[in-house]
Amino acid sequence: MKKNLIRGFEGILHGGDYNPDQWLSRPQILDDDFKFMKIAGCNAFSVGIFSWANYEPREGVFDFSWLDSIMDRMAEAGNNVMLATPSAAKPAWMSKKYPEIRRVNRQGIRDFHHTRMNHCWTSPIYREKVGQINTMLAQRYAGHPALKAWHVSNEYHGECYCELCVKSWWKWLEEKYGTIERLNDAWWTGFWSHRYDSWDEIEPGDWVDGMRLDWRRFNSWQMREFMLFESLPLKEIAPDIPITTNMMGFYETVDYWRIAEICDFISDDSYPDWLGGEDQIIQAARIGMIHDMHRSMKKGSPFLLMESTPGSTNWKKYFRQKRPGVHNLEMMQAIAHGADGVCYFQWRKGLGGGEKFHGAVVDHSNRTDTLEFTAVKELGETLPKIAGISGSSSSSPAALIYDWEIRWAIDCSHGPGSADFKKYVDTCVSHYRQFWRNSIPCDVIESLSPFDSYRIISAPMLFMLKPAVAERLVEFVRNGGILVSSYLSGIVDEFNRCIPDGWPGMGLRQLFGVREETVDGLGPNDKQSVRFSSPIGEMKGDYPASEYCAIVHPEGAEILAKYTDDFYAGSPAVTVNRFGKGYAYYIGARLSDEFHKGLYSHILSRHFGPEMKFFDFPEGVSARVRGEAGREHLFIMNFNDREVSVNPPAGFAEALLGPPLSNPMKIPAHGVSVLIK
Ligand code: GAL
């Protein structure tokens, strides 16, 4: 069934953050904006994200007249407005009059006004002010024809250690643990005399791994709770208008699965580094994984790429301009993975402020023949051609588990190895890349998500086992699923306490048929490899290992490869265990992309054969199918800096976009081909 992001709009949203309040004294610019929006084929704008000081220049003095006029012009132009709540940036008078609204850092120092998203999560005064302005916006614009969604705040992030937030932390802990004894047990507070006798003794600190993890959870909960709070008047006054907030990919400190639960649709901000070469391919896989996660958060329904840039990003190390075709490729990738809209930060570059060099649709020259404008305009002409896919959802045979709480548990543990060794996200990407390079539709799920619809699940570094996850994985494999996991899995429980009786714990030892005793963190003078004793698929010989090598004892699994060096030479490094109707693979060491490529290709062909052989395209090319059954669109995306030759699969009758259909087909560097049935 079709599920469009915005009621009454079929097609792909295209537009960006529009900040007309920076230009009110230059009315000609606003006229140009509306003219240029049409030329660029843009139809969707986020408005008012940082406009509070313009709505309420002095306390209690409100002026919405400029927004009234913008909303009317938007409606007249047939544009869709995602109206923001302005809570991400507060007016200076408010910071001055009510210091409690400003965040306090870890060292106990209250922040200056100076930036955005630096408000306290708990302050009753801030909440009162946010509640008031959001209510006024909802009352004023609920029935406005241009209003199509609420853009709630902007990129929630950050933490506050003020007295109010610490009190809220105590309350959160009490609700979670019920009794202080339970907390002492969960946090193992016998360590360094950390035992607590009452909630108000618990200062957030760094040396109790369980506390560190809970502080992350609490902080993430604060953001969710703040979003719920500020969405209340929107939901009450304008119940038919969907709400969303812009996420930031794998941003470390927010568990976006919990934010997703309160969004009507998912939005994301994405600023990839397109640096060319192999870096670009890895980046493409990473961005594909993020998109797949956003699609998975709403069970396959479309999401919105809320922010991206048609040019280059001012805050990145390399102010690299997009090479020809790259903008189209980046936007098509989002759409191919499930986006029903691609928008930019921002529509027009400001002349001053901190983002005057950030890419935007219209630059300081106010021309429509710039690199950026041209790229946007070309896309604006292209999108209507694929409008038919909007609202379509999808399902995947494969899933990869990327879980914020697992990441936090790893990062909040002191060891094994230093923080720069852990690389949980990169490890997940290196496994995801194997589905991506084979163009296998893959969901990106959390460990609490249901597993039963998948044929294969990859769960690298499944360090923490939340309740029932181990049992559900056992069930999954018993019923015929294929599971791939790695070193440092099943190590701690939900409180970040080590699981006794051998790793991977909670029954996973039996599932994998191995016991991991510990990991050897390789130092600068160590050398280690894994060796296949007999060829596995196309894999033979030695593969160099780095950083983590688990020391493993077999407990029934078949050994596929062994270590070559040092005191554990000859012990198992890669194993597979038949369990029920399925198989559980265990990769003991951190290994290269070449290794993963070979192993996954073996696993996929051994267990699924042609079923998982979707397409056979060259390296750096990935494909996705979208659209209703019988009217599928196949997106073939070339992330290489050179032309590639591909053999289009049978059954596609016409090239909707890109080079004409032929066999073989040549897809230019950074090119995209869309074929239809
Ligand atoms: C985002 C933010 C935008 C803008 C953009 C620049 O993180 O939401 O307001 O600052 O970055 O890349």
C-alpha cells in the first residue's frame, strides 16, 4: 500500500531550509526566491527553524506578519511547507533574563548564549516559553493550506549537568531501578567504594561503566521527552499534520530508534564526503546503510532526506566541490534506498553569520547559472520522471544489526583497548558493505527489532545482549536463519556487566559452537593472519588481521580458518556451526574488506544460491529496486570516478533515466541509470 510522506502530495519532495527572515529588508530577494524556486523545480521548504528572535523580538511582543506573508506565497506557489518549531535557537533576551535556560557543562560552568541547541532539557521556564511559541504557531497555521508537516526543533543533541537535569537523572534512575540496592548491584558499585545509599548521592561520573551507559540512555531519553513535550500542542491543535525531526545519521549520543517512535515520518541530514577513489566507495556504502536504517525505522516506509548540500560543506576539512554527476548520484541514492524527498541546507546562502560559505541552491551572486543551482535545477527536471515510485515501501531478505545501546556499551567500557580501537560503527559498515556491493536489499535494525522476516542477519560486535536478544537469535537460526557475528559479541548484559560463564554468553556459545576466552589487541610490533586450511569459495591462503583477535576454543563448530602466528597459532579464527535448520558464522578477528567480500560471497552462494544473486555489477556499483510490483524501477548507481560497463538484468524494458538500454550498458563516472519493467 502506498504511504506518502505528505498527505495530498504524490511525487518526490524537493527543496530545502528556507530562511527568508534573514532577508526581510531586501524584498527583491524574496521575489527572486519565489521565481527561482519554480525554475529549480523545488516544491518543499522547511521554514522558521531558527526564527524565534524574529517572532518574539522582546519578551511577550510577537510578530508573525512576515511568516503570514511567506506562508501565503508558499501556498500560492503550490509549495509544501514543513514549519519548524524554533526551540533549537533561543532569543538573546531570554538567555539574559533567565540564565537557567542555558546549559551547564560537565565542569559545572554555565554556557553563554552564543550558539544554538544549548538550552537545558529540564528548565521549566524554557519549557513554558517553548510551549507558548509552539502553541501560537499551531493555532495560527493549523489550517493554512501551505502547512504540510511540522519540523520539530533541529538536530536535537547535547547534554546538560545543571542542578535541574541532575535531579531529573535521580528521578529517572529511581524509576528505572526502584531500589538503590538494585542500582548498586547493576552498576557493580563495590568497585572503588562507589556504593550509594540514596539517589541524591549519584553524581554523573566516568568510572562506573554501568553508570556511564545509563547517563547516555538518560540523556537520549531527555531529548525524546523534550520532543514529546514540544510536540504536544502541535498534535492537539493540528492532529492531521505529521511531525518529524531531522536526525543526523549515526550521531553518537541519540538513540534515534526511540525518536523514530514519535515521528510520523523519518527525516535525516546527510553531508557525505565525496573524496573520490576507494574512500568514495566506502562512503557510499556507509550512506546507503544510513538510508536503509531510516527506511527500516518505519518498517520499509519512505523517509525524507531533510538536509544535504548541492555544493560543499563549510565545516568539513576538504571544501571539495561536487564533481559532475555527484549531486544527482547522491540524491538518487537516497531515493533508491527509500527517500521520497531530497532537500537542502539551505535555499539561499546568507551574506554573514557562520554558514556564509556553506553550499546552497542560490549563492551570493543571486544567479541561476551557477554550479549549484544548475545541479539542483537538473534534478528538479528529473524527479517528476520517477514520481511514480513515491509512497512505495519495501522489504529485505537481509538485515544488519546496528544498535546505539550496543555502541554505547562498547564505548562506555574501559577497554578492551583504547577508544580508537573500538570502531563499532566502522565494523558494522564493513559488514553492511557486503550486502551493498551485491545489491542485496538489507534492512538496518536494532537488536530489539523482530528477526523472523529475514533469511540472513549480520550482527558484528554484538557486545551487549539486551533481554531476550540471545534467545531470539537462537530461535532465528534454529528455524533456518543464517547468522554472521564476530569477536566481542555476547560480552555484557544490559547493565554493562560482564556475562559470566564464557563468551559469547546467554546461550550464544552453544549457538556458535565456540567459546571466546579473551581478545588479543595487536600492538605495533605484532603480526597475525588467518589461514584457510582448505579453500572456502574463492578464499584461500592468508588474510591479515588487525587490532582485535579473539582467542577461541571450539565447542562443536567447524573451523574454517585458523590463526597463523604467535602463541595461539593454529587455534580457530573463523568458524561455522550448524544449529537446528540454520548456520551461525563467527569471525574471530578484525579482517579486511577483501576477507569479508570473500566470506560473504561464500555464505550467500552456499546457503541461497541464485536466490540472493540479485545483480552482478562491477565494484563501486550498487543497485536498488523501488516501486510497485509490476512497475519496479531499478536504480543502478556508479560511485566510481570512471565509466563502467554493466549487463542490465533481463526483464527491464526501458531506460527511464541515464544511458539508453543496451547490453552491455555504459554508465558514466558518477552516473545513474534507472530502468523500468
Ligand atoms: C546541520 C544543521 C543546519 C546547518 C547544516 C550545515 O547540521 O541542521 O542548520 O547548520 O548543518 O551543514
